[in-house]
Amino acid sequence: MNIEKKKIVQEIRDYLMIAIGMISYCIGWILFLLPNEIPTGAVPGIASLLFWATGIPVQVTYLAINGLLLIAALKILGAKFMFKTIYAVAVLTLATTYVQTATMDVHLLQDQPFMASIIGAIFCGSGIGLGFAFHGSTGGTDIIAAIVNKYKDISLGRVIMLLDIVIITCSYLVFQNWEKVIYGYVVLSVTSFCIDQVFQSMHRSVQFFIISDKYKEIASRIAVYPHRGATVLEAHGFHTGHEVKMLFVMAKRRESDIIFSIIREIDPKAFVTQNTVIGVYGEGFDQFKAAMPLRYRSHKLTPEQQALLGK
């Protein structure tokens, strides 16, 4: 498969997964949270409050607010992100309209608001995380979080949580009931947790150390597909005293099975270790943030180290 075909397949996959994420969010919001009057954050939270207070359909408010935010964020996030976010907003708006009409008489977990909060939050958080993982979002505070994450190494879920606390607290003005506000905080916590879990799992990388006499063949195959580079390290067997070559390979977690199948095919006796890594930055992986994480900003660094880190 050539590079152009791979890009087309990747784009189709992104749009498909974003649609699945938005449908998941729709299910959590419309079937579990909205009927049970459980507040949530972001633009859907504002739309819910206006629906409960005035009867304005949630999809109308959601689409109007997101339209303004998308225009404002176009320059900062870039056209590619915005196109996918516009697509996500459109899918969620259509799905919300359809599901709300089709399930008008359905009221799930009517007497179990806590369970409705948990299940609704899982659907919503998983949907948002899936959207972020494939370069889209549900809009609203997700756009603000994406802007912050572009320049700062701050958890997406944490940014969204901080922004949404105010919205959920404001639900007291509608319900005059702190119990519902507390359920909203439960939704917010579970949603943020699910966002980070889904997003990080989709971006998780692995590293391989491969010791084999056929290291050149293995490295050549890995370079062709899954198109990953390999570094050859000089190693020395302590007990045998033999000089050996060791391959160091970084790859996405989803590519692990491909690499293992290549190794088994070329050299079933190869010695292999695989480790999960928190983050990989550089060509073919994630890009460096504009500002380094605070944990690297230390007064103990030398001027040369500070210059290297861009302090």
C-alpha cells in the first residue's frame, strides 16, 4: 500500500471513529443524563440548562454556540482539526435530534440517578476521548482544552474538568437542588477519567529490544511495514562473552503484533523484550509542545541545559 492510499485509509478511519465517538456521547447524554435531569459540563451542559429552564431544544443551543467557537478557533487549531470538529459537531447534532425523537417516551434508570450518572458519564467520556484520539472533538470546551494542550503539557481531562465545574455549579440556579449538582460532579469526574484513559490508550507507544543474528533482515522488514526505524546497538553477552547486535525499535502499540510476526517469521529464536512507554516525541510520533512541562523547569539546571530545553 503506497503512502497516498495509507493517508486515505487513515482519513476514512479517523472520520469513522469520530462518528462512533459522537454516537457514544449522544447515547450517554440523551438517554441517561438529560431525562434524569443530571447536569453535565461544556456546551451540552449549557444546552441542557437552557432546555430545562426554557424548553429550547438542546441541539439548537449546541449548534449555535459551537458555530461561534469554531470560527474563533480556526486560526489557532488549524483547518484539519476544525474540519473534523465541524464534522463531529454535525454528527452529534444529527444523532441528538434523531435519538431524542426516537426515544421520547424512554426513561432509563428513572429511580437510579447515581447509576444513570455513572453510565452516562462513561458513554460521554469514552466518546470525547475517541474524538480527541482521532483528531476531532465535540466542540465547546473541548476546543478550549485542545488549544491549551497544544501549547502546554496539561491533561485534556483536567482542563475540561476545570472549565466545566462552573457550568455544573450553575445548574443549582435551575434546580435549586444541590443533590443534582453533586450528581453533575460525579458525571464530570467519571467523564474526565474516561477521556484520559481512552485518549492515552490510543496514543500509547511501545519499545522493543531485539537480539538476533538476523537483525539486518528484521530491521529491513520493519522499515518497510509498519514503516518504523531501528537503531543497532552494540552489546556483549556477559556469560557467553559473545559480541551481539541489538535492535532498538519504537512503535505504536497497535503495531506490536506486526513486529512480533516479522520476528517470528525471520528468527523464531530471537530474544525480545517489549515495554510500554508514557510518551514518544519526534517524527512519526507526537510533536513536542511549545512549552516544556513544569517538571523540567528546575533552578538546578545549568545554563546549557536550560538552553537545550528552550527555557
